Amino acid sequence: MVMANLLLSASVTMLIPTLPLRMLYTDGLSVFETGIVMGVFAIGLFFPGGLCSFLVQKYRRNMVCVWAILVLAATIAVPYYWRLMPFGVLLALRFVQGAAFGLAEMVLASTLIIDTCKSFQRTEANHSATWFGRFALSIGPMAGLLFYHLFDFNMVVLASLGCLAVAVLLILSVHFPFRVPGDELHVWSLDRFFLPNSCLLFANLMLPMMGIGMVLSLTHDAHFYGYMMIGFLLALLAQTFVFSDADLKSEIVAGLLLIAASLFILLFSPQSPLHSPLLGLGIGLIGSRFLLFFIKLSRHCQRGTAQSTFLLAWEGGLALGIGIGYCFFEANREVLLMVALLLTALALALYVLYTHQWFVKHKNR
């Protein structure tokens, strides 16, 4: 299941650096239009959320995920057959991509992965699943850029579709028995979608993720994402050997400071190779701790909802930041980095001054 999560996420992140190149240089879109198309993915993520609980109770859980992946694959495949795509078509495709990816991830992470584990293993399962999805943030763009420059965008599409095909096979290889729907089956609900009492934590995570998305809207080579993977691996080691017995707030504070340091280096010394591993290290640290906080805010049987809420803040902030980066900061790299740094500083101030104390007071676990 975690390998399916990695492949599902990688298939989408392959498009982060390569789809804009296709839209700008093949489809003839402006930079602003490209930003709108990239950003609408964030809106699509939220679109099917209220239906998630109904779908997984009404139909087989694994098949809901599989059908969402197949819809995602269909939207990714369209540019392979359509040479010049108008703005409206690209906008609609990207919105559907966000909706299909959001539904697939919600079902996979908040239901299928949890259902494969015993109750005492579910926090570790959530942790592992999100880490594999996080690795895709470096593996996907790095592979996408390599395929794009060695071949063309069509090869990126084929690689993305290949990842989705293997993800479907992995999901189908695990048996999930059909569950009889409950007596009260609501078509729309917040169950498995959004945790209402986590709004402050949600906003606090969205802020740095928007800044990171803005950074990813800049032009980077494959080495940037490869070095980011080094940072992710360092974050895993740091969680084990540095932060295992540290103060509760130290991991998020350290992660945000490392992200800010990475942005400073990008701003004042862009040729330095340190910015990318520092960025990966910071992302890895805040991701794991924020996920744990979402889970601890949830009540009994709300673990899946907490996981989905974390996913929406993470992926939504990232997509929104990418869209903002293209829309408003064309040829203004320094201003973009300063705004990203401001968002990170705001997230740090909000967390230290208010969010952490609020979390300690309101956590349920």
C-alpha cells in the first residue's frame, strides 16, 4: 500500500516541473494562464472530499481508489493525443486531476492503509505512508525532468501512466472484504474529509507549504530534487537520533528554521548546493510532526479524517503556491523568495506564539 502511495504521488509530481513547460512552449499559454492551470489543482483536491465517506461505504473501498486512479490516468493521457490544447481544456483537465488525485489519496491513506493494520500499528502506518508520499516530491520531479530532457513530454506522460498502472496492480493485490453500509449513510459528510477542530493547525501547515510550492515554481534541474532526497533521508535520521527525546515543539521549529535558511541561501547564494538538502530536511521534519499533531487532535474513529485533513493542507498548499508563483512572480525571483520567506516566518511565529499552546490544550490523545 505504501508503494502504491509512492507511485500515485510520483505520477502527479512528475508533472510539477514538466507540465508548465508543455503549456508554455507547446500549447502557447501565457505564464499567468499556466499559473491558473497549475493552481486549480488545489481546488480540485477539495472537490470530492465530502463524498469520500459515502463512496467507501456504498462501494468497495479498493475499487473506489482504483476508479479514481483510472480517471486520473485518463486526464494525464489526454496531452499525449492532443497536440495543441486550449486554455479551457487544460484548466478542466487539471481540475479533474486534482479531484481524482484527492479522492484516490484520501481513500488510500485514510482508509485502505489503515484497514491493513492492527489498531496499535496505525500511527506507524500513517507515518510510513506519508513518508513514501513525501519521497515522491523529489523522485517524481527528478524523473520527470530526466524523461523530458532525454526524450520529450510524451515520455513523461508514459512514465506517469506506468506508475499509475503499477499502483493499481498493487492495490488490487490486497484483499479488502466488502463492508455492509451503516444504517445512517449520508451522501455528504466531513467524515474521512476534514477535521473541523484542526483549522488552526491546517492554516499553520498551509503557510509554509505555499512558500515551498512557490519555490518549486522556479526553474530547477534534476540535481535540485536529487539533493532534496538527501535532505529527506537526513530528516529520517534526525527523527530517530536527534528528536526522539526532544521537546515537543522542537521538531516543527527546527524544520521551519531550516526551510527559512534554505530560502536565505537561494536568495543570496543561489549557486550553493546546500539549499536543496536543507529544504528537504526542513520539509521532512515539519511533515512528520504536523501529521502526528493532526492525529492527536482526532477523536475515536477520526484517524482517517485527520490523515485526509493533513493531506489537503500539504498538497493544497503546495499546488496553490505553485500557481501563485507562476501567476504573480514572473521574472521576479527575488520577490518570490522573499514572499516565501515571509510565509515561513509567519508560520513559525504563529506556531510558537499560539498554535503549539492551543494544540497542547485541545489534543485528544
